[in-house]
Amino acid sequence: MPLLDHFTVPVPLRQRWESFRMYWAAMIGSHLNDLLPNRFHTIIDKHRGVFEGLPSREDKPDLTALMQTDVRDVGKSNVSCFEVSFPAELEVAVVDLEDSEKRVGVIQFVIPSNKSTAVHRRLFAGKSANYLAKGIGPVIVNPVASVRVNLHDSLMDFLGFDETQYRGVSQDVAACELVDFGSSSRIDFWPHELRVGDALPTVPFAIKELHSVSLALEETYAEACRANNLLWK
């Protein structure tokens, strides 16, 4: 099943990323639930984002007025307000049901707003780095072919890797794993370049304190296309 273009306008209704991504996430979750031991379960974690999708500045709340109202209530002053915008998120997470439902694996889907500005790219890289710091190696899936921005370099910048050997590696699909040696750690990457019309790869998916399993992106993508009545020649 070749990768379709889910972003370049006009996009057919069944092919639009806002809807299709939920089909794909559900297929990945079902695939992993069949693959993993019963103590593990997948959840789909979706956040709309802060102030995303509002048509104009006038529709946004007056933060300064809101904060000043709260300040008067508690008798404080000199409050500074900064308007921010956080991009939406979509993740498929694996949790350990026998350990307080802690996350032990995560798949991060990239959306256009994750790549739209340097700040948003840094926010995405920061979340990926935070997972790595917790011993969770994320799989990052970037089907946004209309915006060719290298998120791998953003993550390398965030982690402080300045060497040129780490630069320019495509991260349209990347699997990451943190290898802990006790006194030191190593991050392993499996990057794959992905373009419209390409088949999707199978990548290793690291489950913390378990092992890596094969994540069949091609198989789950094809299942999502069939479930969404997307046919191909």
C-alpha cells in the first residue's frame, strides 16, 4: 500500500489526515494488543492543542484581563501574561497494567503544526527527549510530505549533539531506543525516509523493560485504508 498524500489541498474526505489518523492509530493499537503479553495495553492519546484552529485573534480569550481579575481576587499585582500556542498531539501509548498503568512505549504521529515553526519543532523534540530520559524509546511517524522539515536535526539540537555525523538523517519514520549501561546510556536510531507513493517500513518498537517488537507500519496503514474505504489501484 503506497503512502497517500493526506495534506495537499484538495484532499478527498476519506483521505484527510484529521480523520484518517484515528483509523491508523486504532489499527496500530489493535496490532500491538494482539502482539504483546496481556499485562500491556495500548491507548490512543489525542490532544487538540492550545489555541489551535481558532479562525482569528479576536476569538481568543483576553488572557491579561483574566489574569488581572484573578490577581485582584488574591491581592497581588505585577503580573505578566504571554500568549502561547501549543500544537495538537496524537500518540499511541503502551501502558503496563501491572505497574500503575505506566507508559512503557509510545508512537508519536507528526502533524503539520508540529513542523510549522521553530518553537513547535522544539516542543515536539522536547517531548521526544523527555520520553528518552524516562527510558522510553519513541517511534516517530511523520507522513507530512508537504512540509519537508528535518525533525531529526531538531531532536539532535535539543539533546546537544553538535557533531555533523548526526546531521541530515531523514526522520520521516524513526525508531529510537535508549540502551542503559548503568554508568552511561546510548540512543540507537533507525531512520527511514518516506515519500508519497512509498511503502512504509517495519521498525523495531522498544517496550521498556521488555524487549523490542516489530511494528508493521505498512500492514496497519493498509488496514486503516481499507477500514476507511480508501481504495488504490
